[in-house]
Amino acid sequence: MRATVLHGRGDVRIENVPDARLIEPSDALVAVTRACICGSDLWPYKTLEHTDTGRPMGHEAIGVVEAVGADVGSLKVGDVVVIPFAYSDGTCVFCQEGLHTSCVRGGFFGTVEVAGAQAEAVRVPQADGTLVVLPVGADDALMPSLLTLSDVMGTGHHAARAAKVGRGKTAAVIGDGAVGLCAVIAARRLGAERIMILGHHPDRIALAKEFGATDVVKERGEEAVARVRALAGGLGVHSVLECVGTEEAMRTALGIARAGGAIGRVGVPHYEAIPGSEPAFYNNLTIGGGPAPVRAYIQELLPDVLEGKIEPGRVFDRVIGLDEVPDGYRAMNERESIKVMVKL
């Protein structure tokens, strides 16, 4: 089968690899119909040292079940399913607590152990606990929004939850990528009264406004902090949704959070220690977040997608075939595209 393999900085290839197949009795084999490129894929795209073997890529997908292992009981061949970016058994203590990304039998797609989802097919471990059957056909018009449930919409929602967004509160979203845009949707859905988006790309800002952002902050660093605090009456915002992962973004988050406020960080951190521990301490800030347990959020968010109450699929502004994936990486890396969908 064909699959996406990253061999080093900027070196994305579509290669023939061994067919995905069932290995464990708890596995399912899924033919991928939709996949996408994630902002987090761009970090290795920009930094990976050359490797002859390559790294399989992709962790967001929708597909059709082609085969199931002997122990799989909740799925059948022909089911249309969404594949969360992490697999999980659904039964361990952490899954029962809604923290599927810490599943004791779980892991992530696009690793040495489990191949990536930017491919014609993918093996899904712990299929009963991982896959969610969708009540639609494989070519339903809602596919773009349903695909976001595999990662970015659930991740934006996780940021909002960790930041304790609620009715009547003010929120600020740092980052205007797909996760940040979905975080705006999540903040509005949870009742934030005022939502500030920190970003400067005109197309993304326009979409953020349509999603519910009330204010735009184009400044960065200390200027951004001053601007947000001025908009918030000098006190800062109740909830900060940090969707970038850089040290600068976290410093900004700490600077704009109101005393007693909360920061939900979902950008994969590219720093070793959270900065600003002293002001965070004296301002009684809550800092939470991490890899979003999107499997736990799908049942909550799915009805709103099916009913058209939220349209996170609008973050996709380019649709390509599998052979065009290398150019899709380039387009996202050069900010020509917000998020690229791969249609197989």
C-alpha cells in the first residue's frame, strides 16, 4: 500500500510499504477515506535528522472497517469510523476517568510501533476502545467536521476545559492555527462572554471571527500582553487557551491570565520548563492541559457536528490526494494553508 514517510527535514515521500494487517486479536483494519496534516507534524518536518528508514506520518483519519480481530465485539466490516490520534482500550483506570491518552495499553499513531494514518490503510490496536462508529456514509458532506473529531476539535475543546471556560467569563486563544480556531469554537460553545484571538494571518482571523472571536490581538510578546490586559479592563482574562507550544506563547499566557485564572495548554511544548513560576504562584494561576483525550470528547461533540451547531471542518482550506501530501506539508509550513485534508 502507499503511505506517507518522512525521511528528514522537508523530505516527505509517498512510498510503497507493507500492507497494514491485523496482528493482535483486538485489532481492526481500516481503509482510510480521509486523513489530514496536523500542525504538530510540522515540527519533525522542520527538525528531523535524515533517516534511511523514515518515519510513518499521520494520526488523524476517518475510514471504513475492512477486517476485525477475533476479540473485537463492537465493530463490523463496513462501519464508517473516526480514528482518534491515540489508541486506547477504553477499560483501564485512566480510560474510565476520561484520560484515554494515558491508557495503560494505549499509544499514538505515527510511531515505530503503529504506522501513520496518512496512508491507504491503518491497523488500529485496541479497536473496541479506540474507534467510534459514525452514523453517516463514507462520503457524507459532514466529513470535514467529523474528521476534526480525531484531533483538532477535541484538542481545542481540551484547551477550553483545562482553562475552565464558562458562561460569563473572558477567554483568550493564543494561536490562529487549526487548533486555535477550534479552541475559539470550544470557548464559544462553553459560554465565554468575550473571546480574544491572538494571531495575525488575515484569513485565519476572519474565520476566527466567524467562529465567535470578539476581539483580535495582532501584537506579540509584551505588546500582546499589554493589549489583552487593556481589553480586559487591566485585570487579564479568566481563561487562556495556549495552542502553540513555544516558550513565548506560554510567557504570553502567564502575562494575560487574570489572578485566579486558568491556562489550558495543548500546544506540544518545545521548552523544558514552564517559565514564570513565581508570578504564576503569586497570581494563583491554574496551569493544565496536555495531549487531548479526544476519544472521551467525541460523544459530547458529535451531536453538535451532526446537527450543524458547530462547523470545525471549515478549518480545512485545501483538499488533496495522497500523492500530493508532500506539497501539502510545504503549504502548511509556509502558511499558505490553515489545514490540509487528504481524500483517498
